[in-house]
Amino acid sequence: MDIKERIGFQALFDFKDAREALDYAVRQGFSAIEFNMSSPAFFPENVGEGSRRALSASPIPVLLHAPDGLSLFSLHRKPLDAVICRLSEVVDFAGEIGARCVTIHLGSTFHISEGGRMKFMHELFPGEYEAELRYSLKRLSEYAKEKTLLCVENTSGFRYPLSHRVLRELLADEQLYLTWDIGHTNRLKGEERKREESFMLEYARLIKNCHIHDNHGDWDEHNVIGEGNIDFRYYLSLLEKLDTYFIIEVRPRDRAVESYERLKEML
């Protein structure tokens, strides 16, 4: 499909329930909707039967973004298993309503002061953290089979060398998929940016979701498209032939609609 037929927006805090958000997306002419499940209104246990039926029968594709703040970087097995359990509940919800994919963040490790400088824990215990991340992603990817596509987003611990090692193993077997947040890549400089772009393009066939928002390269502003320095034409040209959706991650909802109009003009 043409890119214009694959543009959606992410709902977070503007709606009292999922059905209201879906109705808004359809009225505004969006071709998809992503629910950010950091909102209590979208917690699986808070989505009523009426909204579940509406989502299952949605005229546009539904995508889910798992709750922020859940980290797979833990050496404590019981808390880690609790995170995996919660993410599995999101996967179950996706399977029930027929959601196209679930995007997750890997999370990050914490840092300590060592020898007069700050050092992250995964730098001190790389083998241990790599083993736990592999354990977590294998469990989740296996659980997601036949239910939805599990996509890892390029943020925080995604960029750790140990994460790339684990991701390459699972991506090679197509057990995992990717969400490319262009705004996150735009914040990187020099070789770090080249590495991330190269990684995403190497596995481009597995990019099933793309987050769209603008910034000036200094911090994650989530600006309206055009209020930053991202070269959207360049990135969209790389992605236009892929089986991916383009989710405008700009808030509140009126700014998402403004971004939608600007993006359509650009296209």
C-alpha cells in the first residue's frame, strides 16, 4: 500500500477509553491506531467488553505499545519474571483483539560511581545481563507466536552491545521484529547514528512499525512534523516498500492531526 494508506497515530492520555480513541482515529481519517498501554484506560483489565468488540471489529489496523518503565534488564529473576508476565498479558490482549503487533522497550540498567566516573551495571556484569535478556526475549517471542508480532523499539538499552548480540540471534530466526523510531535515531551523532541506521536497514524486512515525530537532535521532543530537522523524505524513502505502518507519536491528539496533515502534504 501507499504510505498514505498506512499512517496512524498513538493514543495515550486524550481518551477515556479505547473505543473513543478508535472512533476518533476513524473520524480523522487515520489508517491505523496504536494504543500506548501506559495509560490506565488501556490496561487490558480496564478495557471493557464493548471496547474489546469494537477493537476486534476495527475498520483500521490496531497496534499496541507495551507500558513504558518495564525493564528486561534485571538480574533478579522473580521481578524479571513479573515483567515478563505483564508483557505476556499485553500479548494475550493483542491476540484477543487481533492487534497487528506489540512494541516493547527493553529498558535499561542503572549506573554507579566507579573510579571517579559513572559506569552502567551492564558494563560491570555484561555476561549476566546478556543471559537474562536472552532468557526474557526468548520467553516472550515464543509466547507471542500465533498471537501477534513482538517488536523491539530502538531506545535505551536497545543500543547496548550485549543487546545487539541477543537481538541478532532472534532476528536471524525471525522470532522477533522491530519498531524503528526515527526521532530516536535523529538524536544520535556520528558513528553511533551510522551503526543504528545500519542495524535497522540490515533487518529492514522485519520492521513492522515506525514511529514518526520531529526534534532538533538534542532531546526527544516529540514535536509536530516540520518543527525539527528530521529528513522525513529520506527515511520514508527507505521504508515505503516495507510491510510497516507509520505511527505519529505526537501529543496531544490535535497536534497528531496537524502532523498528519503536514505528512500528507510532504508525501
